[in-house]
Amino acid sequence: MKKKLRIFFVWILVSLIFQLGGHSLLNYQVQKVMGLTVVDSESPIISQLKAIIPGSDLTNIQVSYAKDYLAYMEKGTLKVFNLKKEKIVFEKKSPSSTDKTLGVLTYQWLPDRNILLYFYAKKNPNEVTTVKVYPSKTIPSTPSIEPETEDPNQAKIVSKEVPAEPRYEKRYGSPQLTELYSLELPNSDEDIAPDDRLNSFDPPSGSEKISAGGKLEKFVVATSTNLMYLTVTNGSTQQLIKIDVNKKVSTLSEAREFIENMAISDRFATLYIDSKVGAVQQVVALSDGKRQVISKKNDDRILGVRKGKVYIGEVVNNELVKIKTTADLKMMKENPSLKTEWEGSIPFNENVRVLIGVKGQIVVYDNQTAYIVIDSHLEEAKLQGDENYVSVDGSVLIQLTEAEISTHVELKPLKP
């Protein structure tokens, strides 16, 4: 009897294995037929293609999550280019050809889907409004004599109060309004127009709060919670602004604080910032309204966060000399222990860009060289384009070469 039961359970197990394998194979074949790129949770989407973009002097190049769309600025206009079909599928022009503070201010692709978030500034049509103001007190009228009874000898003097006349006052708001849009792109093989959607702030005055700050600079998004953070700089002052899932705008920066860089946790939406107040430089974590100092060392800088690790670089005399990590926890503690992952020397000035790839590689690159630290080893990749960019997952190199009236773009795996 036991032998029969064993045989029975073995056949059940074999059947389940074949079912799961068949399902995986069928799913793989369907994705191939539909032209989808097959990836797993640990592997980025790799794309290798060439295209020609009409136009030159393109700036702020950003490739989409699926590596099939390219967003860029050209002469004050945001454009999105379908790399597979080699055509422009979206444009957002500035409302002014002379005022450089208007139009698209900044944008960013979501790291897990083909949605582009962007901020757009326009003139406030109701910058000056007239409101009716009523005084809080009433004005007494001329006293009158009213009889208390029918006997005129018992009459008394009564003073009536009448409402004061309202007055009109002018109220001055922000000269411009800043709006948040989400642009959702279809599958790049489809001929469907993108969905450009306005996200209203709650209350609407949040738009003026952003506009009043000045120039939008750094911008990060937590896909796990839809929280957004951005820095807005006006002269020597800077504000750290938070936009929650309900599009409510609030200010988080401290007095005289300047944020040089920031990164957001892909798990817990914790914001990590390089906070500088006067001569004091710190790496700080912000979560649930609390601030925790991660490092008090003046040379430490936040590099990024990926898959449960916070990456901190030690920068001395414009050289990255050490990379340290600590666990990305839901409840961060003050001064956690930092583990040294790598030591050496990488040029680290204001022209370099830094990202943490999906395989844990740290990519530091300028327009000529990409320095890649992986498994505690440093490797280099020489870049050939007139302009060079790396996808946010660290997997793909985007090379741009200018022609007379066009730009040649090539996407290929980033390799040393």
C-alpha cells in the first residue's frame, strides 16, 4: 500500500513539473510572437538598435524603461521619439518663445513602465484678482426717537447699526503656474496616440508654491508609493518639496539647507539626501516626517539606492576614493554601520553622472569614459559618441552623433 502511495505522489509531482514547464514555455513563445522582450526580475531590458532623429542640439536625453522611446529637449520643446518606428510621437512646446522660465521644466521616466512625468510652467491668467472685503464691524446710524408705548412722554432714543459698505481689494498671486503631467506611451509597435494627462494639485495653490520657489532641479519618484520629491532653487535659497499620492504639496527642507544630491528607496520610498547647512555636510534619510543622519562624515555623498542597499561614496579632492553601503531599512537608525565595498580612485567632478544598476554595479560616467564598479572590481568603458548617456538600470549605452540637420542615435549594451 505504501509503495502504491509513493508511486501516486511521484506521478503527481511529475505532472506538476510538466505543467509548470509547459506554462513557462507557452508564455515565452507568446511573448516572442508578440514581439515583447523577455526579462526576469533580475535582468534588465537590453536593446540594440540604431535610428536617425530629425534635429540637432538635443539635450536632457532620457530613454524609457522598455528602451523603445527617447525623450529629449530641442529648442525649448519636449519631444518623444519612437526608436523602433523612427518617428516623433509627442511634442510639448513652450507657451513663449522668449521667456525661458516657461514650458517644460523637468521630466523623468518611471523606472518600471513607459510613463513620462513632466512639469510644465505657463503664465498665470489670474495673477491679479479683485475680491470683495467686508469690514468686521458695523457702522452706527443717526440716532432716532422711538416710543416704548403709545404714550409720547415715555419715548426713548434708539441708535440703529447698519452694515458697512464692502470695499474691493487686489490680491497678487504667482506670475506663473506649474502643472504636473503624466504621459503614458503605448507599446512602441502600436499606432496609438500617447495619453497626456494633467494631474491637478490639491489644493490648486500647490502649483503656485512650486512656481514661487524658482528653478526645478533634482526630481525623484518612488514607484512603490507614488511619492515625488523635487528641489526648487531661487538664487541662494532652496526648497525641498514633497508631492504625495493625492498631489498635495508640502515643504520639507530645513532653514538654510542646500541639497546637492538625492536618491529614493525603491522599496520603502525613503528619501536620502546630501544635506548641507553652512559648513556642515551630512547624508540624511527622510521617512514618515522623521530625519535620521546616516553619515556625519563631511566627505560622504549619497550615490543611490537599489534592492535593499544604500550606496555612499567618499569624495576627496574631486576623486571618488571609497564606496560604502548600509541596509535600506523601513525604519532607518542614526549612524548605521557602513560596509566598505570598494577603494580606489575615480574622477568625480560636477560633470559626472552616477547610477546604481540592477545588478548592483555602480556606474560613474562623463562624456568620454564610464567607470563601472561591480563585485569590488573597477572596469572602464570608452565612449564614442558626441554625447553619451546610460540608462537608469545601467544596462544600455545611448550614443548620439550629430549630423548637419539630424542626430544619429545608437543603443547597445554597456560593456567595459
